[in-house]
Amino acid sequence: QVQLVESGGGLVQPGGSLTLSCAAHGFTFNTTWMNWVRQAPGKGLEWVSTIYNDNYSAYYADGTKGRFTISRDNAKNTVYLHMNSLKPEDTAVYYCTTGHDAMIYWGQGTQVTVPS
């Protein structure tokens, strides 16, 4: 059974840093792309970042480029989102997602709050 479990969210002051983790279970992690998606209060889902499984290529939404870094540890079946220079507009629930056997899987999300 595929399971994604995020952790690491919290309250952080503007300009601060936070690292989110997503532990994956139930599929072959090192063959799968991993993504971070967020949802700000009252807004729709927004793609944040993707990391490939093979060459560790990473891609970022324009609003996070240069501030966020995605990484993965295939030995630990875990993907991370390192967030620096956080802004109030980064406030959102952050979800880890992946595709497996033609299904999209989501974690339960972790709240990040950056007060204005």
C-alpha cells in the first residue's frame, strides 16, 4: 500500500528556514519522480517542485526558485524540501505527491505558516 507521510511543518518568521520531509512506503522509491505541491488558504493547488529518480534533476515553480531546494535520499525512501528566505505568501499546506501504477498519491500534508 502506497503511503506518503510528511513532517517538518511549523511556524517560522519571515526570512527563516524550514525543511519538510516526506517518507514514502509501498512502492519502489528509487524509480519514481517525487513532487511537492502546496495549497494556500482559500486558494487552489500550486505545484512547487519535482525531482527525478534517475539523475536527480530538479525543477521549481518560479516563485520558489532560488529559495527552495528539493532533494531525495533513496536509501531512506525520503524526499525533502529545504525552504529558505520564507515569505508570508509561502504560508500553505504542503503535500508530497507521486504517481504509481497510473494513480496519483498524496500525503496528509504539513502546515507551514509564515506570519506577515
